[in-house]
Amino acid sequence: MNSHARSQAARSASLLGLCVALALAGRAAAAPGRDETATQPVDPGFRALTIGNQTTTGRLVSIQGGTLVLETAAGARREIPWKELVYLERDRALRIAPDREQVLLPDGDTIAQVSVGATSDSGVEIQSDVLGKLSIPIECLQGMILAPPARLADFEALRSRITGEPRTIETAWLKNGDVISGGFLGMTERKTTLNVEGKPVELDRSGVLAIGFDASLAAYPSKAIDAELLLRDGTRLGLVAPALAGRAITGKTRFGQPARVNLEEVVRLRARSQRVQYLTERKLERADYRSYLGPERPMKIDRTVDGFPLVLAGQVYDRGIGTASRS
């Protein structure tokens, strides 16, 4: 056989081998009885911290019946009782400065990056990129940020006013610096209406920065909570009866709406049970501040003393206490 014939034969053999390999791969992919959603662990890997400071890293297999299951890199499955879990987290960048509307709820819950739709004196309709369409009762609202300031410092100052300042009536902050207080009557695509001294006052919605409700009255219908989700867009939301369904975490919000979150959006899941409590949820007995220079700066809950998100070594923490150095 000459060299040209040998070359032809080699090419033919290689092509035949490639066809066989592809056929076998196709047969494996088409094998009956394989339900990828039901049987395969869900990527990506998570790190679970349990009571006793034990950690387990692996892929999430299930959340059901009061038990969370992870599969380690070695293929072993670790079952973690919900009452033993502190949190489940993974490394994901968190958007700190939103550039779209936000809804502020009780107990630090926030739904970020939303479009606020029809709003009346009974509730608000929102569209979230992550959570879809939700209807929130007005009694669960602390406030709405309709035009987030571009500077993080300005945004956090506005957020602090909404959640921290005492008020007995709704307040609208306008882009021109005006502040108008009155009973909230509703909001359309173009107008925001307040009852000011017994008369309806219409405000151009495009000129409204934010609306704050009476934070002391904002509350959920029930205290029940089983988990807190922190999502990549900055959303923090309490859930009841969380479960894993395919590649999503499902449950019910504390304001009674069903929720479904793609696992790719989850930064942290905190388990809530009788065995896990946070200092930020306890009543402060006393606080003393002694400034070195300038005015005293009171401590902040879940924010730095200057009102910014808590960041240490590049990691954003959604819970914590911010204080001045001498306190």
C-alpha cells in the first residue's frame, strides 16, 4: 500500500471512530428514565454553617420536610436538620447601589430592582425581575423609593429617612427638595395623590423621589418565618415553608404571596428557628457614644455608622451593628 492509500485509510478509521463515539454519546443522553431535575444535585456549590460552627460545602440536593441535603465533591450526601442550620451561602457579587425602584418592608425586608405599578390605599402591584409580579398589602409597606439617587451616600440617607424617621402620616420627598406630608390616596403611572389638609393633592410622579409610610404601623399579618433570602439584586425577603423545586427555591412571602426564586440569584439563605437569634433583633438596653471629633454618631442596625451597607474584606453582610469606635 502506498503512502497516499495509507493516509486515506487512516482518515477513514478516524472518521469511523468519531461517528461511533457520537452515536454512543447520543444513546447515553437519550437513555430512558433519567429525570435531570429530580435526581441531579443543583449547581452551584453552597457552603452550609450549622450550630456548633461546622461547615459543609456541596451542591444543593433538596430542601424538604425540615431537612436540607447537600452532596459533597466526593459524592457523599449530608443531611442537615433545619433547626441545626444557621445559613447557606455562596460567593456571589451583590448589587449595593440600585438603579431602579425599591419597596421597603418590615423587619429589614427589601424588594429591590422593581417596577412599581398601580398603587392604591389598599395595596401596591410590583414587577420584580427576580420574583415576578407581586401584590403587597399597604399595611406591610414602610416605603417606596421611586427615583434612587445615583450616589450611594444619597441613596442610603434617603433609605434611612424612610425607615428610621418617626412619622404619623405618609411623606413624599420630591426631587426639588420639597417634602409634602398627607394621607396616601394612590399612585398611577403619572400621578401620586396625597390627602393634604382634607384636599387631594396630585404630584407629578416623575418628580417624586420616595414615599414613606408610618414605619411603626408597618407589620406582617403573621410573625411566622422559616428562612431569609438575600438575592444578587439586593433583595432581602423572608419566606415561609421554603422548598427546592428543580432549580428554584419556592415558598410563601410573609405578606401571603407565593414566591419562586431561581437558585442562580441566591447569595445567602438564613434559616430561622428557635435556635438562631440575631442581636439586631433584640431590644437595645443602653448605648453610649463618645466622639473623638465632631458630632456623636448613633449606632445603626444592619448598616455602618454612616448608613452604608456592611462590607468586610469585600464580603457584604446583610445583618450587623454599625458603631463609632468609642461606643
